[in-house]
Amino acid sequence: MRKLDTLIHPARYQGAGRRYPYFEGWYFKLVDASEQHRYAVIPGIYLGPTPDASHCFVQFMDGMSGDVSYFRYPVDAFVAAEDRFEVCVGPNRFQAEALSLALEGPDRTVQGELRFSERRRWPVTWLSPGAMGWYAWVPFMECYHGIVSMDHNIQGLLQVDGARVNMTGGRGYTEKDWGRRFPAAWVWFQSNHFDPERVSISASVALIPWLGRTFRGFIIGVWHAGTLHRFATYTGARIERLTVDEELVRLVVADGQRRMELEIDRDEPGQLYAPDIDDMSGRVGETMHATARLRLTSRDVQRSSSHAILYEGAARMGSLEVVGDMSLLTTD
């Protein structure tokens, strides 16, 4: 039974009392001010079919090289606060406003402490508790999604394989997923590196099981000029176009007031670990090298064919995942 107080705070650990199959993970994206260093840090827990399969972990991805290191800990090394987002995985600590790393492995060591300020949060209300809207209240969803911070500033230092990396002045993003398993197919893109304005986008489209059938669900947020523009299945928006080929992802969504056009350049991905039926043995290809073009317009209600440009620009430092059978998601 999920606690109401926990549901209304999606950043917190949602898995108390859960059993196999269950996973929960948080995704911290870190880009330094010089944009020469970019990392993804993913703490989480996996409850498998046997005690040996169950464990907690921290993944560390070097976004420049695509190399991924997996640090595995016994399940009892996972400790989560009940009244706030604070998770410890062994000696590593994660919060909405900070993280502390002490990762030691045969192929990589990462140490350091970072703090996050000026966080731009996805609004949470009782009617719409986070990025999933009212779907967050549905108890039988296969996978749930939350956005902890659309954009924030970073302060602090990391030691990566003995090399000092100054992250102060950099930019970050934090989200999470939890549930029984990942969707069969999805496209996900995120960037908070645009010029000349401070803009952040998180966009996901996935195949969602629903009462014996499936539908194409999506959650898109564009943070611009102090406003979060939301396009989602639960807001009544619709996908006008989604095409994926070897070079480009093209996505166009609209509602009665706004339209968003996004064109993303694909790149060779690194391979993150993902929950599978027996262990964290699945693979998710992710690149942190994607570039994109974004156009956000507002519809003139007096002239339905006229659109005023709210923002138009290019993104860099983009994270992109294209996973599964795209024929289940794309339009003609």
C-alpha cells in the first residue's frame, strides 16, 4: 500500500514495503562550466527474484567517453529517509540539494561533494503530484516517473580517477524512475544548455500498458522565462509527429494554446544498466552528446493558423535514449 504522503513527494523513496519485482533509481546529470566534463550518476535499488539478485547500486557514466562503471552494494546498504528525499547507498549520499560520492572500484574511483542551488522544480499538487499528473495515483502502472529539478547550479569538486574536476559554475538536472520494469519502448531527451536564454527541456514518449492494452504516453516540460510549459497525455496535448531514423528524432506536440517542435541529432550511445526480469542485466543506450533544435510557439486564438514564437534556439549537452521497437511509438 503506497503512502499518500510519500506519493505527494515523488522525489522521496517510494519502495518501502515493496517486493520483487521492483526497482527505483535517481538520475543526476552533471555538466561543468567549461562543458569539458559531463557525468550521469544513478543511485538505485533493485529487488530481484532471489536474495543474491537483490542489491543497491550507483552507476557512473562519463558522458564524454560513454564509459559506464557499476558499483554494486548489498541491499541492506540502502538507507532512505521517510520524511524527505535523502538516500544513502553504502558511503554515497544523495539529496535534492546535494550529493556526496565515495566510489571505489577496479576500473574507476570517484570522490567528492557537490551542492545544487537555484533549483527549478516541477510543480507538485494533490491533483497533479509531479510530472506524471493524475496518473501518479494509479496503483497498477508499470513504471512511474518524476522530475526532481529541471535545472540548477552546481558548486563543488570531484576527484575522478585522481583527476580534480571543478564543477562550480556548472549546471545540473535530476529525475527518477520506479516501478516493476521499464517500458517496452521509449524516447527520452533532456538538455538545459541553450543560448542565449536559460532554457531547460525534458521530453519522454513511452509505450504504456493499460488494462490489457497499450497506449503511447508522453511527458514534456519546457522551462522558459520562469514558466514551465507542460505537454502531456494528461494535459490533453497530442503528438502531431514522431519519427526516428538513424540520424534524427523529430517530435512535434501541440495543445490548444502552444506547439513544440523538437529535432534531435542522434549519436553513438554508452550502455547504462537497467532492470531486467532476473537482475540489473538490461542495457539502455544513452548519449550525452546530442544536439537539438527547439521551437516553442503560442497559438493566436483569434487566428488559429498564426503562431507567435516564444522561444527558438539550439540545445547542446543533450542526453538522449532511443530504446525498443520504434514502430510502436512513431507516426507515419
